[in-house]
Amino acid sequence: MAAIVPTVVGSGFRIVGEDIDGSETDKYWLRVPKWATYAKIYFVMEVKGGTSVQLALFEIPPVDLDDDHAIALREASAFAALTSADVTSVVDIGPGVTGIADDVTGGAAADSYASINCILPEILGLHVISVGDNNTYDLAVIFRP
């Protein structure tokens, strides 16, 4: 059991040049602004020192801020791991962004887009998982009405 303290954000959140090693997982919990309907996530593997980095999205019940109770945001428990430097993965989240079906395939060695058709949770979790040492990534989330 690990209690979480969500980061309160305005219209966006950004991490640039974050180094991640070994089998680490960086976890970010964002309190989604009440006015937000959509989110766009940019995930970039800047430097490939190890094997890959991977993005996973979660939500957590706002009444129990414990990461033991985190659940995957729809099918987004893990996107394709990025395996090449300078590869960008873009994820759109919100009602109606895909029509009916989600598209969470993504690409490993080329820029890619994914989309998740759902209402934004009150607390959005972003986990960056590393395989191998000395990977560097950028991560940005932009909320829109």
C-alpha cells in the first residue's frame, strides 16, 4: 500500500529530460482539472541507453488515494514500448475521440498515435516503465475543455 498525493495541474504538466534506469517505474498522479474534457499526452524517448521505455495509464478511486487500488484506464495498461531514440507517442483521451473502439496499439520504433474513448478520471496516473539503464524521456499532458 502506497498513499499517493496527486499533483494539481492547471492546463498542463511537463517533464523534460527525465533519466530512468534499470527496471524502474516513474509514477505521476495528476488531479485532472474539473473543466477538462480531453487530454493529449506526448511521450518521447529522447535517449535510448537501455532497451525501451513504456507508458501506462491508470485511474484511481478519489475516495481512496492508494496505488494498490489503481486500475488501467480502459485498455491502456501498457502501450507499445518505445525502442528507438527520438520516437514520439501521442495519446488522445476523451469522450468520442475514437468513435466506438479504442486504439491503443502504438508503435515501437516509429512515431505513433493512440486514442482512448472515455471520460477523464478525476485522478489520472501515468507510469513510465524502463527496461535497461540510461533511458531518457520527455512527458507532457495538455488538458482541453
